[in-house]
Amino acid sequence: MTARTAHLDQAVARALSGLSAAAKKGLGDPALAELVVIRASQLNHCAFCLDMHLGIARQHGVPERQLDLLAAWEEAGDVFDERERAALALTEAVTVLTDGFVPDEVYDRAARHFDGTALAHLIGLVVAINNWNRVMVGRRIPPGGYTP
Amino acid sequence: MSAQTTTTDTPTDTPAPTADGTARAAEHAPRLSWTERAPEVYKAMVRLDAAARRGLDPTLHELVKIRASQINHCAFCLDMHTKDALAAGESVERIVQLGAWEESRHFYTEKELAAIELTEAVTVLTDGFVPDEVYERAARHFEETELAQLIAAITVINAWNRFGVSTRMVPGHYQPGQHA
């Protein structure tokens, strides 16, 4: 598979990297950040992003068991703790906007586990990976191009 | 691009009554003032927005922003971008018909239609990929650099939509050009 176009304005790429970095730094939990980013990339079917972030997650020591069961986290018992589950539910709701809004119970559940600052950055991270997913899927960038 | 500057957690405005005096529903409050809680994230979004709009026709860009905001149900974004489009001389007719553009193609140019179609495909990723015919139609109307900017612009309005919807930003108070 080849990319439809490799073209991406450098200023756009830099700004997008800055957005991801700011969100990730403010969240302050690199392992959780990778779970969030991988889950959004699963929903958006971004092969490049999955390849890249599964690699990064392993570097951060995210357990293989979590990576294996991430797509079915709701049914995965205690593989994910309540804070991770709240973050994943919010990730899904913010990613799939076209079917409805972000439900109060999903938002409130996240707000119980994350203070306002962490929550704003968590939302920022979900937004940023959604943006990357679109940039990569839209141009059909093949997986494997990322080297940790 | 969007911004929420209020810090209020409670509705402040009494909604205006309708012409026959019937009260309207109460205005909701935003869930979170994300721009204040995450100022570096907001600054990065402003930089991203500025980078993605370069080289794009502003009229076409507003149509893209309105259509993505419709699909993502972002009330604040619709308030902002319809007002900006109208202020820039866009017609009410073209804005109204945008929600049914497939049946009102004669309101738009072929280039605009290709961009709107690509906007929908890049916005709704969870149902599938971006179809080849949609991408190729866009590629016939936009040269490579412009197409890359169009894709970037579509992704960025999607980003604003996600902030707007998840933090429940309140529509109705935007003034045209406020964040231009």
C-alpha cells in the first residue's frame, strides 16, 4: 500500500505535534495517554497510528494484557482500573460525535477521576489523536513508517 | 476556530421569549472552561488553525467548517461559523441548503461539492475509511498542496468540534469576526 499523498504542510505538522505534546504533558500520565490514543486510533481505523502507538505503549511499559484487551475494555474485568475505564469511556464519546453528544454520565464519570485541569488535557489528547487519525487516514499513510 | 472565555458555571442569560411571548428553554452552562484549564493546548490549537487555513479559499473553508460542525453536532461551532460566513457575504440559501447538499448541488460549484464530500468522509471515520472515489474527486479539483491544506482544515474543524461538544460550549453569543 502506498500513501495517496505524503504531503502535509510542515507548519501544520509542527502545530499538531505541539498540540499532542501540550495535552500529554498536562495529563501527566504517559501510560494512560497511550491507552487513550490507541483506543481512539482503533475506532478511527488508523493503521499508521496503531503501529506507532503500540510501539510507544510498550516502551512506556503498558502491560501486553491491556493492549490485547483494549478493544473490549468494557468486558475486560479488572484488566483496567476505574480511572482508566472512565478515561476510555470519555475517549470513545469524544471520538464518535456523529452518533450523538458526549453523555452526561460519561463526562461526570471522568470528572470524578480527573480534576478540571487533567480533564481539559485528557480531552485535548483525545482531540489531538483524532486530528492525527484524520490526517493519516485521509492521506492513507501506511503503517510502519514510525521508528521509536 | 473557537474559544470560550467565560468562567461561569451557571447560566447567566435569561433566554429571550419567542414572538408570541412563550418562554424558551433555559440556556445551559459550559461543562468546563478548557481554554483556561489548558492554556497551552488552546495556544497550540490557535497555531494549528492558523497553519491549516493558509492557501485555502475562505468561502470554501467556511462551508467545510459548517458542514463538519453539522455532522459533529457542535452548536457553538455552528453559531460561530454561520455568523462568520454570513458576515463574509455568504448567502443564507447556501448555508441552509448545506445540510442537504446532495439534493441541492446546483447551489455549489463542483469544487465546493468535492470539498464537502471529502469533509464528510474525513469527519466520519468510525464507519469506514475515506473512499477512493471521494478522495479522487477532490484530487481532480485541488492540486496536491491545496488538497493537503483542505484535509488539514477538515481535521482542525473536527478538533474544534470535539472541544466544543465535549465541554458543551454555549452557542448564541458569538460576534462575527470575534476570533478571526
